[in-house]
Amino acid sequence: MSDALAPLPAITDEVLRVENLSVHFPVGPSWPFGKPRATVKAVDGVSFSLKRGETLGLVGESGCGKSTTGLAALRMLQPTGGRIVFEGQDITGFDKARMRPLRRGMQMVYQDPYGSLNPRMRVRDLVGEPLAVHKLVSSQAEYDERVAGLLATVGLLPSMADRYPHEFSGGQRQRIGIARALALEPSLIICDEPVSALDVSIQAQVVNVLVDLQQRLGLSYLFIAHDLAVVRHISHRIAVMYLGRIVEIASRDDLYARPLHPYTQALMSAVPVADPEVERARPRIPVRGEVPSALRPPSGCRFHPRCPMATDVCKTVDPVLTSTGGGRAVACHLVHPPVTSAVAPSPMQHSSNESRVARTA
Ligand code: SF4
């Protein structure tokens, strides 16, 4: 990716709101036939909103709950708690029948552009299948015309409709996946690591296709990735996740100019800079060890066993995601020191889902 940032499209009203979302998985040797022995809190009190025409980048290490958050937001996974509002409707409790008409408006682009396409289907049917399923075309001619239009939208030739997925490069296959996601004219697309399986040279092409489509169609993206350089190019705002929670959320420019959470700072310091002199001179912020298990998250701040700036209070008091103004929120005692008075207990000392609603601006 080059360092020149493309202008991002204007943002209007809200498409998706996720409030205090949690997704917990019971686990144990006998589950699902016996009592679960424990609970994996894959997502634990996540809140964010996404406006029309906006891209929210969701970043963090593997296993932090990014993909689970995306799947739950689409109701492809049942949330354990919280609320999901899509296009003004609370869809948290909707069953399959009530979700079916809404599925047209929310689509997903997957990480593996080969695995997500049926190798036995021609591109014509891979892209056109959603049109047929939702009965959006009335003749073969109309079907072919819509498929050709969708392929052209993502920069592929209509003549490619008769080929099979294995006849395409990784980048072209991802374009086919995007064309299929666009077939139903969604307002929201969850992009789950859509370029991480591609060569670096191809990543920029696919990201540019997504930005171009957003500008033309007003799409909203929840862009899940672990590569901060890619996320920077496409996102208006970025949320950083750690062990099932958002620890910092801010505009792209604020986050990259001045990351406030020690975990965000560590992630940023690991992103390589093109200029070798700058790269050599800039400080690295070390993060110790591996991500702890979501089965037994650490007490207090979940990041404290790895945080180079942890203090005693971090081991016992769970920091709450709290606004710093200007649309930014951070969950860290360095930024928002906890109230320690016994007379006035701090809301930061609560750890229930209810207390974890982000106090954002
Ligand atoms: Fe580090 Fe403490 Fe901030 Fe957690 S609350 S990120 S342990 S300084």
C-alpha cells in the first residue's frame, strides 16, 4: 500500500448500531449433551455504530472476537446479550423468517476468496444465485444482463461469466465474491479479512474496488482486519479490539496521529514504515506474551499481563470504554484514572455487561 490516502466518501445517517453486544459459547467435554463446564466470552460488551457510506475498521490480533462480532451483527450468530439495530429496526430477537427479507440489505465478503465460492459453479451462477433465490429477475435474459452488470461493476469482463473459480487469480476471485455480495443491493457489507489471503500487490486493487463501490453506491462497511496499513486506507473510523472488547475507537486520523491506549500504541508501533531512516529511529512498544484465553480472561484490565504501563490498579479495576471527546473513546486507567474513594464508587469498578455500555460522545 502507498502512503498517499485516497479521499473518503461523505457520511450520512446510521445503518447499524450495536449496543453492549456479547457472544458467549458454553464449552465442556460433554457439551451440548450435558452441563457446560465453562463459558468462552468471545465478545463481551461491544458497542459501536456505523453510518451510511462509512467504513468502520475493526482491528486486533487473531482470536480477539472481531469476526464473531461481525457474524453476530449480521445475526448469523445468535448474540448472548445486547442489541442490534439495522436500518432503524431492532433485529436482536428476529427469527429466520423475519430476518429473510432483511438479508438482502446485509451481506458478507469472506477472507478466503476460493473457499467461499463453490468450485463446481460457473461465475454466472455464483454471482446470479442470490437474484434467483430472491426472485429478483423474471427471465434468463434479465438474469444474464444483471450478472454482466455486476461483473463489470467489480472490474471483470462479462465474458468471464462462463468460467469456473479455479480459472481466476486470488484477486479476481475476491472480486467475484464482492459481485455476489452486491447482487442484492445491500446497504451494509461485513468484510471479514477480505484481502489478507491475497498478495500485497493485489490487496491494493481489491481495497480500491471497495472504496470505489462505496463512493458510487453509498455502501457501509464493517471492515475486519489485522493489518493496520490496509485498514488505514479504507476506514473513516477504527475500533481496536482486545480479548472480546473494544479498547479504543476513534477517527482514522486521530488514531494514527496519536493512539492513546497502550495496546493501540503497540499495534501501531509494529506497522512498518516505508522510509528506512524513520523506521530505524521510531520507538517500538513491546507487548509481552500471547493473548490470554477468553475462557479465563485476566482480572481488572484484560490487557494488564502484557501492558508495559500497567500499575497495581490495572490488576483489579476493569477500565470502561469512556469518551475523551471528539468521537474518541478509550478504556484505560492512564487516560481516565479510576475514582478510588470508598464513598463514591466508580462505575469503572463494575464488570457486568450492563455497566460496559460505552460512554462515548
Ligand atoms: Fe495498561 Fe492499565 Fe491501561 Fe490496561 S488500564 S491498558 S493495564 S495502563
